Amino acid sequence: MGDAVSEVLHEILGGAPRHEVIQPRVDLRFDLQVPKHKAARGTREKISYERSVFCPDCAGNGRAAPAEGCPRCSGTGEILERCTVTVAIPAGCVHEMRVRIPAAGDRPRPGLPPGDVVVVCHVIDG
């Protein structure tokens, strides 16, 4: 009975029914040491990391065929992908400043937007 009422309210008022779970994006954190002289004038640094993405072979459902587990992801629906990107550190960067790289984070399910990579700058002497 509760589901029927929820459906009617959804049609009248709009919004997501209570039984639907909206999954958030999955952001990743990357800690980067930046020498003080580079932080002062700005720099571009190449970073490498792994992110979780949905398996392209089974479209994230974990099955290659109706009754078989996907051999590429071992039935998990996700694989690890190695990424290398260049991040622009702005001039005047201070300790623990955050630089966001849009859409470079995890993307565990089809239809969900990828998360971001948040680079936390640790300004060091050197």
C-alpha cells in the first residue's frame, strides 16, 4: 500500500519516489607535494592514479551472459583503470589548497556521471 501512495505522490508532486536511491558521484583525493618555489609561480604537474569504472564488457552488471559471471571483472561489474593527467597548480598556491579535476574520478555504474579528482597541494620546502 505504501508503494502505491508513493507512486501517486510522485506523479502529482514530482521528485524521486522514496524507494529509489540516488547515488552520488564518487570523488577521489590525490595528495601532491609541491615545492615552495613552484607553488609561488605556478606549475603543471603530471599525476597518475587508479580509478574504478564500470566494466565495458558487461556494462557494469557483472554478467557476460544471463547465467555467467563476466570474466573481465570477475562478476563485480567494476574494473580499475590507470589514469595519467596533468594538473595546473595556480601561482600563489598555499598549503592544503585544493585543485579539482572535473570528471576524472570513479564511475562505478553506467548512467552515473564520473566523480572528480580533488588534488590537495602540500607545499614543501625544496
